[in-house]
Amino acid sequence: MSAKIGQRSTKQRAAVAAALAEVDDFRSAQDLHDVLRRRGDLVGLTTVYRTLQALTDSGDIDVLINSDGESIYRHCGQSAGHHHHLVCRKCGRTVEVEGKAIERWTDAIAHEHGYSDITHTMEIFGLCPACARESTEAMS
Amino acid sequence: MSAKIGQRSTKQRAAVAAALAEVDDFRSAQDLHDVLRRRGDLVGLTTVYRTLQALTDSGDIDVLINSDGESIYRHCGQSAGHHHHLVCRKCGRTVEVEGKAIERWTDAIAHEHGYSDITHTMEIFGLCPACARESTEAMS
DNA sequence: ATGTTTATTGATAATGCTTTTCATTAAGGC
DNA sequence: GCCTTAATGAAAAGCATTATCAATAAACAT
């Protein structure tokens, strides 16, 4: 790993954060790079990747990986803390869900085994109502 | 897209299916290719990929994508019991844990939002007892 | 069995996302 | 302005996956 990022404020970082703030959806690094270029903010692709990673590490944005193996990013809506995503495996439609129960459960399990300093990752996948309807229609 | 697969039975396909059937866990295509080579079944990497894709399309196995963007596969019909992992972020020591509660919770949440055909991924990270002791000792 | 058809295989090349490298640039502090 | 070094970014490297395409071998007919 390299020197950790986020100790100086640069216009590139501001541009990436701003671009991400405007969109209320998951976008890939390359998408964001395009958006930035179109609007005239010349930011290197490498920097976009690095910045997104830094923002992710600091918990300022959410990442998840789509079915093509691409990482996609979004600014977290409710800064109201930790949450999970319910993602449609077909169209990507996402719902944010809270999971106090999960938090409690993982903490309990971990402590039971003597583990400390617990974190976890979790994603839920399913077919959203629209896509489910679509695929049953296709059956006929 | 090429001609769809699965119209002839070959030893390669049998080998891939068998390898996957033995393991009760998610494995990447390359992992499986290694497993096959070690046991003496010489199957080309390309064929492993193709076969896994075919098995996925026909619904015989599950895919999901890990946090590195790798596709990992598991033989479906998880009667053998779905479980999660509690992993030490320092030394990698892993404990397998069951999570009926999680299952129920994700299903409930998903149905609440109209999503169907639910799956989920989850990993728990922490410091195992040994590593925790080590790091407090280092403090002094 | 033998031949014919064509699905399947697999070594290699190509693709595409992401990370490294490293020389250059520019924040932040003096 | 000057210095230190974080940050940038073009180009190269890395890595999983997919496309190519000549060679092979199922399934089936003769």
C-alpha cells in the first residue's frame, strides 16, 4: 500500500466527491471518470480510483460489486450509521436497510469465540418486484 | 456467445461437477482448476470457466462475487447447511458459524420490500484472542 | 466397427477493470 | 519564496475472464 490519502485537500478530490454527491445511484470508477471529463474536470483515472478507495476506507461512501465484477460506488444516504443493501440481482435496484439485529448477532457470536474489534460485511440479493414480474411473464 | 453447452457428456464436465460436489464451500474457477490438476484430471482452464457458466445457467450451481470481484461457485442444494465465517483480520484464523437468525432476518427484510429469490453474503472480521493479546503486549 | 457430423476442448491471444510505478506537481507549513 | 512530501497521472503491469480457432471426440448413422 502507499501513503494513506486524505491529508491534503485537492481540487481533484473535491471534484470526485462532488460528482458522486450529485448522483443518487451506484456508479463505477470509470463512469465517474467520464462524468468528470465531460464536465471539464480533468482528473486522471488513477486518481479517481484512489480517491474512491480513500472515501470508502473512511466510510464516506458505499461500495459494492456488481455482477460483472465491477466495483460501484455511491454516497451513503443516511449518514445515520451502518446499513446494508438489498440489491436486485437483475437490474441493480437497491434498498438500504438497517440491521441492528445483525450488529447484535455478529457481536455476540464474535465475543463468544473470543474475537474483539468486530466488523462485518453483508449484502442481500434478490429479484425485485419488477424483475420478478418480468420473468414470470416471459414464461408464457 | 457460442453454441450452448450441455448436449454431450464429457469427462471434463464430469470432473468439474465432481470437484464442486466434494467441496461444501464457494470456490473460484481458478481454485477448481487447481484442484482438478492436483488430482490428475487435466481440464483446461477455459473449459472450467465454460462448464461453471453452463452449470450456473442451468441453475445447477450458485454463483456469487466476492469482494475482489472474483466469481465463486458452489453446488446448489445447500442442504449441507449454509454458514458464515468469523475471520481474524490479522492471522486469518477462521471459525465457521451458523446463522439461522440471519437467514430469517434477510428473508423477512427482503419480502418486506417485495424481493424474492433471496440470497445473501456475509463475513465477520475481528481480532482473534491470540492476536488481541499480542497487540496489547506490544503496547507496554 | 467405421465414418460423419459437429459439439467440445484447450492453448493462446485479447479484453477490461484495477493497481503499481515513478517522475512530476502542488499543498501546507516555515 | 522555499522546503518537504502528499498527491497526481500517464504508462506499464497484474489478474480474472472471454474470444479465437484448429484439433479432438461424443453421438449417431451406416
